[in-house]
Amino acid sequence: MLALLLFVTWLLLTQSFSPGQMLMGAIVAFLATQAMAALKPEPVKLRQPAAIAKLLSIVVADIIRSNFAVASLVLFRRRGRVSGFIHLPLEITNSYGLAILAVIITATPGSLWVEFDRHRSTVLVHVLDLVDEDQWIALIKRRYEALLLEIFGQ
């Protein structure tokens, strides 16, 4: 399935169905599929698939809201606003859950996943408008991590 999707994606991106592009797409699809098989990713186990819709709606709303907040910060610079780093302690250990949390934090304007410390189970997050570190930690844990724990478990 992965090889087929990669092959079709290759043809769509090159916007050509010439024999050369078909051969190149087939080679890329085959090599990429072999590379993925060598990685032996663990199977995805969803505990609460219904929570995915809730998480998606929260993330989309937060991204839209954050776009306006960041635009406001950039256009109308307010005094006393500083950016900074927070150390976010995590309960989630599932690699898929961590990857999705990294995407959510980075895709939301005004925040960036910088570094993950697996031994301490913490993430270093840069926040553009850091007013209260504890508030940011509570927000991420309540809005995102709690749902990811429902979806993937630990």
C-alpha cells in the first residue's frame, strides 16, 4: 500500500506520466518501502479512536486562534511581553503520541517543540508570549496530552 501511494504521489508531484517518470517513481517507491520495512515500526494501537475527532477540532481551533494572537503580537507590540522556554513534563511515552504532540506544538503559531529528553520525560518548548509557565504547562497537558493518552495510552 505504501509503495502504491508513494508511486502515485511521485507521478502527481512530477506532473508527468512519461515512462521515465513512471520508472523513477517505481524505483523511489520500492526503495522507500524497503527502508520503512527495515525500520520495523511498532503497530499503531488506538484505544479511543473517538477522541481523535475531539483532538482534531481542538487543534484546528487553537491554530486559528493562535494565528490571530501571533499577528496581534507582531503588529501591536505590547510592553512586558517576553518569549521564553518552558520545561514540559510528560506522562505519555507512546512514540506515535509523542510525534503527534510534537506536530501539534510546532504547528500552533507561537510555540515550538525544541528538544525531548526521554530520560526525564520532558520537552523543551519555546513560547512566543510567555506570561505564566505553569499556565502553559497545564494548557498543553489538559488540551493535548490528556487526549493523546486516551487515544494511545502510555
